[in-house]
Amino acid sequence: MKKILSFLMITFMILPLSGQEKKVKTGWKFGGALPAISFDTDLGFQYGALAEFYNYGDGSIYPDYLDHIYAEVSRFTKGSGVYRFMYESNQLIPGVHMTSDLSYLPDQANHFYGFNGAESIFNTDWMDEEAADYRSRMFYRFERNLFRFKSDFQGRLAGEHLQWSAGLTFLNFKNSSVNIDKLNKGKDEKLPSVTEMPGLFERYQLLGLISNNEADGGWVNSLRAGITWDSRDNRPNPMKGLWTEAGVEIVPEFMGNDWGFTKFYATHRQYFTLVENDLSLVYRLGYQTTLSGDVPFFYQSQVITSILTGYSSEGLGGSSSMRGILKNRIIGDAFILGNIELRWKPIYFTLFNQDCYLGLNLFYDFGRITSSIDMPSDLEADFARLYPDEVFSDYFNPGGEKLHQSAGISIMPVMNQNFVVAVDIGKSFNKQDGNIGISIGLNYLF
């Protein structure tokens, strides 16, 4: 699949430097806006826009803020898209930091590479039209439309840094096979139908690895509670301090769920100043596991967090977890995740009377499954019975999970300390995890 991604953001990098003193912002300010423009062979053109607004109050807390609004509307011509409205406030509820997110995220071709990381084989030739054993560009895809309403709250528990956290989330997943007819519309070279060439999603259903109860999706409504230690000097790009959180997410059946389960999560982030204001070393370590119950396969990719820094929080693999590794490549019942970044701000300038800087980051990402999704003991026998002309080892590698790694560079144009554009270019260390990944989004990873 060929993809061309571009944002009209080059002006951040070519305008001359300015030595003017940074100005304190007050009241509501337009944080920034970008058109969303891209092209994908299978999904079509993406078009739309995103914008942010900040309320700095009397300016005494700048670059921190009282309120924050983010809105994005973008679509692909074949039907995928992002529709998101987020509101964040430090004053609406006295003494409580609140974030609410309302999103609809239709995806005509969501990534699916099987379970348990390297225990599932990724055959890149099956998606390569030039390869002798090409099957379909949609072989590792299924359609997933996600509705999300998420509200999170934090308040002081003791001292300056210890906080409680709580959240309420409603998620509705609608899953199906890729709509091949829609993707073939107007094309001379047609994708094979799911009947002609079933993808991995369809094969997992036939093998019983995805149950009938899971295949179509459903509601996953949850309650979350935890504690947080937050001593960061600022939120958009901390130069020093700690941000550590741990908690439990409960998905009870009484909230209208078809499943009941409990997950534990813990994330530790630390920030070190190497050169005041300009150079820092930061890292993030995360762990997530299932404590009880059965988790539907489509929820195992969700990375639990108290605050969304982008439109999604999924992994392992992809721009919000492991850059340069295929999105959702590493799915299991428990995982560890790590990110290390060297963050540099080499250029400061003024654009449209706004204070801006250009950041450059070097990063190293790693992760692995620590507890696998259970696979049937007779899987190989079932496979041989259902697919007598295929090879089991082309799909499965039992016991083969290992550390997944990637590294790369991020280019970060930033306006008024808070409007952060992130251009990530990552390279995986293993071809089983992909090759080079490029993503464009908002905000520092953590």
C-alpha cells in the first residue's frame, strides 16, 4: 500500500528566527489549526481540519491553562474518518481537572495481525501485489467503527503532587469484514472478495479464535479508579518531574456489557533537564494486564490511560505506543511498554505574533507480550483440517514472542507551548513488525 501524507505546516520551519521576548498569553486564544490532507490507495483522499483553543485566564499560570478545546473533522473519500470533540478544564469543577472526549472513529480497514505478537506470523508478501504469492491488500484488515464517550477526573489527594483519578468510558465497537465492494468502486484492479480470499479476521473466526459473540463487536462500558503522582513542571513538554499513575478498570455486566472483566494498568514517566529549557531526557514505562474475566479481542488493543493525548490510545504498535511498528501488531492479555526520548528545542521564532519553537526528538521504543491470549491446544489439528493446502507455520509460531523494538526521529513544530504538531518517522528492528512508519498528529507522546 502506498501512502502519501502531508500537512500544510512547512511555514513553521522556514520563517526567520526572532529574538523577541516571549509574551504571556491571557484569555481565550486560538491555539492553532491545520488542514488534514492525505491520500491512501485503498481509503482514498483524506480531507478536513482540526483546531485548538486555550483559555489562559489572567496569564498568571501561562503556559498552563484553565480550559482547552480541541475539535477535528476529517474523512477519507472511501468512508473512514475522525470526528472528535474534546474539552479539558481546570476550573469547571473546583479543585478537579476534567477531560471529556466525544468521538466517532470509523475505520474501513483496521489493522489485525493476530494474537500474542511474534507468535503470529506477518507475511508481507501476501499484501504485496508484486509478490508471487500475493493474496490481498486487505488480508490483515477488518472494518471497525468505534463510538467513544470518555470523561476523566483528577483531584488532589495529599500534598502538592499526590492525586486521585477516576473515569467513566462508553465504547461501542461495530466490527465486520472489509467492505471490498466499496473499496473496489471506480478501480480497474479489483481486490478479491472475502469469499474468494478470506482475510485473517475471517480465518480466526472459522478457527474459533474469535467467537461469534466477539466478531460483530458490542459495548464496552467501564469505570476506572486510580492514584497519580504528578510533579511535572508543565504538561505539554515537561523538562523535569515525575508523572506516575496506577489503577484498575472495571467493565461490569450491569453497565450493559456483553462481557465482564477487570484490568490493571500502571505507567511511570520521568523527565530530566540536560540543558535548561532546551534539552531533556525522558522515558515512559507501562504495564497492563487482565485481572479477571474474558476480554473481547477487539478491546485488547486499548491502552488504558487517564488522559488521551491523541485521538486514540492503542497498541502495541502505532503512533501512540511504538512508532515505526505496524499498528496493533502486538496484541496480548498483558504487556510491557517502554519509550525513551531525547528532546531538543534548537529553534525559537515568532509566527503571526505567536511564540513558536521547533523541537527535534530522537526516540527508542520497545515492548512485548507478558501474558498471552489463550490458544486452543488442538489449534494445529484444526488448522490442518480446515486448511489442508496451507502451512500452519505460515500463520503461527507458538512460543516465539520476544522483545519488539523501533527507533526514529520526531519533528515537533510548537505554537504557544501548547499547540504541538508531531511528525514521527520510526524504523522497526524486525521486518515481522513492519519497516518504516510515518505518522503526523498532535502532542508529545507523553
